[in-house]
Amino acid sequence: MTEDATPWMDAELEPRERARLLVAAMSREQKIAQLHGAMETIDIYAVSAEAAQGEGGLDAVADQFRVERHVDGIEELGIPRFRITNGPVGVGMGDGTPSPPATALPMAIALAAGFDPDLARDYGGIIGAEAATLGQHVLEGPGVCLHRTTIAGRNFEYFSEDPYLSGVMGVEVTRAIQAQDVIAIGKHYVLNDQEVERFRTSVEIDEDVLRELYLLPFEMLVKDAGIAGIMSAYNRIRGVYATENRPVLTEILRHEWGFEGYVQSDFWSTRSAAPSLNAGLDHEMPDAKWLNEQNITAALQDTSLEIETVDRALVRRFTQMFRFGVFERPYAPGEIDAAAHGAVSRRIGAQTAVLLKNDGGLLPLDPAVASVAVIGQSTFVDEACLGGGGSSKVIPLYTVPPVEGLRDVLEGLGSPAEITRVTVEKDLSNLGEARQAAEGADVVVLMAGHVATEGADQPHASLPDGQDRMLTELLAVNGRSVVVLKDSNPVLMPWIGAAPAVLEVWNQGAEDGHVVADLLFGVVNPSGKVPTTYPRSEDDTLYADRSERYPGTDEGDGYPVIRYSEGRRMGYRWFQSEGIEPLFGFGHGLSYTSFELSDLVVDAPDGVAAPVAVEVSVTNTGQRAGGEVVQVYAGIPAEGQPPKRLVAFAKVHVEPGATERVRLTIDPGATHHPFSVWDHTARAFRTVTGDYTLYVGTAADSTPLTATLRGAASDG
């Protein structure tokens, strides 16, 4: 075709105009062919049932078939093959088999522990750059569902139990991805907060809770990041599948928030043709089970679907493809700079680890130590802990195992330390060998944890494979023992009283060995904060003895119904509302130095009707340079509100003996509605009349500085 015959290829035109011109030139068959992915249709529900019953879970079953992650191009129209990759925690399964290797980054839950938007920008920059280098057009991420329970299988892909922290991190990751001309897709929209029965469950939730918690980070992605795509979830919402839910996909997402991108289904989450397209779904992945020629043609003939609705779906997606230069970019995959990106991953990993406990200042370890015994099960001591099973799994360019990393770092410090490793069997049959090694070492590093996976929640919040017993017995052997946790989720710690030092490093990815060694020997001072509360007991959780809250109950329709009857009392809000003391509260994290907050000044002449300026001094009262996170919480004077909600935070690095003045601004008109509650009648956020309390500190349960503001009822 000539250039005059393809006006949509004129890059001087606006993306939406180009998309309209293209769709207008397409035949009905061509339009239908662009509504879906190119994979051969399989029975994913049978596959998932097999995964639940067999060994190896979803990964083992997925190896039996080939997942295609693209839409076929149409050469005569100049439409390129549209290449899609997963990627909340690195460039995962992408277009091509096998998926190309990429940098295995720390998990998203770890990134949130950094409490640092700059780290999120660096993280998204790595993912976006690698997706672009590998010729991918779409990166399925970030994920901003919330950690409603600590045992959810995909919490590692999500950031936090707190919607504001999740939104801040998600916005920065999105901006960085899209700065590389890669389409970001926020997921899983919405209430996809558990993996048990994820294809069948229905969530019942009050509208104010939905708005103030679970929708909030998605709203931030749309309004603050200009995200190009949203992925609809598997679950039902009030009995209607998320892919067919017009209030969620159209009324809220588009009419209220002004979203101009397109909605892609989660893989195999589409459940219908006409109802889904009418509700606001634009693109089925990975196959054409529903949006195929037979179904769409029949729906057009019986008028349950109009061709204008099909056109609308295609214009939405093509607009984003033109916006990000997909039509102009030839497929020319390049080579990732593994060393440079690995260095960034190492820096991010060290800044996101959390020092949970450090009695007697055991950490950092002295590099002059003569011998170190590294003990744990194979996943945690033999290889780098990559973490994350399922579709987000990254094939690493390289890895740094624990002992290799320790040797590298100790050599750089001029240390003569001898390192011994004992790999404990899952049945603990060689625990005696581990005891002997612990007894003879100057320092013992006990590595434990768990690796979560898509498709399954953890059966409980305890460490698997007898690791609690392993830690209990080995901690009794040597008083100079450090527990290094490599977790996808917070875990219970029945052995915590016997552990002088506990360092949470999460599933670190490729640079595991270097990151852990940097932290243990003080090359880096930990500054992470837990983004999700650690309970003392599973009895303290919101779902304990409440099966209607989790995993759901059959209320007569045959599928499980999950009732979010705890309302806003989720995460730290639950513990504070119920008066339950957690093991480690939201925002907790120690340092190899110490800090003191003082001199709080709040400038708010108009109360909460205008931006509020909060200033506080942070003094490093210890002997090492370090980072602290100033956290500001608000107490909202409205019925049903929990004691505190996070409304601002900032990480500050302070030299020994120095004081830094930190200023935070809280804008009542910001997308996270810091001082507002959802008004059912007005169908809008508004402030209420009363006294608003600001709590300033370093964790949700450590806020020694307070101030009171006056608020008047208003919208906003």
C-alpha cells in the first residue's frame, strides 16, 4: 500500500487520530483478529486443577504447553507483531520460547520496604530498559493489589498492605517503564488478593472500603503516572467477573478517573464476548477463546454487541501503541548490560533489607572474624534466592550464590575468615552435622525463608519444611548467630526470643550473595522498613477463625464468597483497631546507627483545606552514617476510620552526629485523598468536620510526635 493509502502511519498526527484512521480501514475479520492473543486455546481451568493436586505447582504444569504472549501483526496494514512480557519483578515470561534471560531483581515487596521513590524509579528503569532491549512492547506490571493476608501467593509481586505506599511505588515504577517507550499495565484490577480458587471467588466489599483502600493505588497509577494499560483480574466482584464488571472497568476507571488507555484481560480471565467488551474490556490474552470470529460475528448479528464497541476497543489499544512508537520501532533485540544492571540490583537490594532485631549490636559482623558457618536448606544457602514462582519468574542472566558472595565481599575487606556451608535436608536428617558446624564457628549465619508462587497461597504463615525447628535447635548452640530471612511474605517467628539478630532480605534475585554479605559485614547500613505487618501469631490475623473472610465460603451459588467484613481494619489498621501488638509493626526497621526525631513544626493555617507542611529534625545519634524513614500518619475524625493512615513519608540519609531537617507536604487534593473519606451520597471523597491528628515517627506503632489540625466538611 502507498503512503497515501496508510494515513495512520503519519507520525505527525495525534496517536488517537492515527488509531481511528487505522480502525476505519480494517475489515471486520481484521478487527476481530486484533482483539486477542495468538496462542492456541487450552483448558486453563483443568491445568490449574492439575497444578493444585500435583508436585511442583503451576510451574511444573506450565512446562507442558507453550505460552504465546503476542498478537499477530497484519503486514498489509503495517500493524506489527505486538509483543508482551510479564514483569512486576523483572522481565519475566515474554514473547518467545524460551523467554530471554534478564536481570532477576528483588521482589516488589522488597522494593516497597525501601520506602524510597528514587529506588522505585531505578527499579522500573531496569525493567523498562530490558523490555525495550529485548524488543518487547508491553510490560505487565506493576502489581498494586494489597497484602490483605500475609499468606497470599502473589504478595511478592505486590508492594504492601498500605494503599498509599503501594501507589507511590507503583507510580514511580510505571513512569520509569514508560519512559523507555514500553507500555506498562497495572494489575490485577481489582481485589485479586488471594490465589486460592482465584478463577471462582467472588468478593463482597463495602464501597467506602473499596475506594479508600483497594482502588486507591490504581487511581494513583491512572492519575499520577498516566499508565497506558490496566489488567483485569480473575475474580468476581459482587458476583460479576472483573472482566465483565462495567462499574469497575468503565464507570470508575474511565468516567471518574479519566483513564485513556486500554484494558487487557489477565491470561484466561475473559469469560464472555459481548458482555466483556460492553463492560470495558478491550483485549483478550493469551488466546481467542471468547473474542474469536465466531463469537463476535454472532454477537454482532444478534445486536448484543455493536461494531462501534469493537472499534472502541481497538482504538484504545492502537492509541497506546502509536503513543509509544510501536509501529515505528523495528524488531531488533539487543544485549542487556548484565553487569551494569546487576550493580543497580545490588544497590536496590541492600537498601530494601530490613534489620528486624539486633540485640547487643551483634551486627554488623567484624570482618576480622576467623570462621563463619553458613547453614540452611538448599534454596537459601546453595543458590541465589530468585523467588517468585509462576508467570513472573525471571530467567536470570547470572546469579551470585550466598557463599560466593560472602567470599567476594570478605576478600574485598581483606578478611581471613574461613567459610563453611552446611546444607540442611528438608527432613532435617543431617541436623547433627549442622549443630557441629555451628558449635565450632565464631559466627553462625542461619539462612531460612520461603518462596511463594502464583496459583497457590501458603497453607500457613510459618516457615515450611521444618525450618522453625531447625532455627530453634541451632540458635541454642551458638550465641553469635544471625538469622537471615529470605521471604516472599512476613512469617511467624516462634524462635525470635533466642535470636540475637534477624535480618529480612526477602527473595533478593541475582545479587543475593553480594547483598547479604554487604549487609552482614557493614559495607551497607540497612535502612529498609517492613511494608506489611508481622503478626505474633496466626490467631492475631483478620482471617483467624473467620473463613468467610478467607478463604471464603459457599453461600449457595456454588463458588466461594469472600467477605471483606473487616472493612478498613486491614494491615496495621487491623492491629491498632483491635489493640493487638504485632511482632513487628508496619514501618519498623532498625539500623546500625540510631536516630532521634525532634522539633516538629506543622504549618497549616487553613487546616486540612490546603496543603499542610510538616517539618521535623532527624539526628543521627550513633557512630555510622545511615538512613531513616520519617513517616506521617493521620487520624481522621470520621466514624469507622482506623486510628491511623499513612499520608506521607521520606527517607533521609544522615551522617554521624549530624541533623537533617526534613520537610514533607501533604496536599489534601492529592490522588491518595490523604484527609478524605468516601461519601456514598455525593459519590466523591470529602473531608469531615473535626480535629485531625498528625502522628510523626518511624513506624506505625512508633509515632512520638503529634499535632492537631482543624478540618471542615468539604469535597476533595
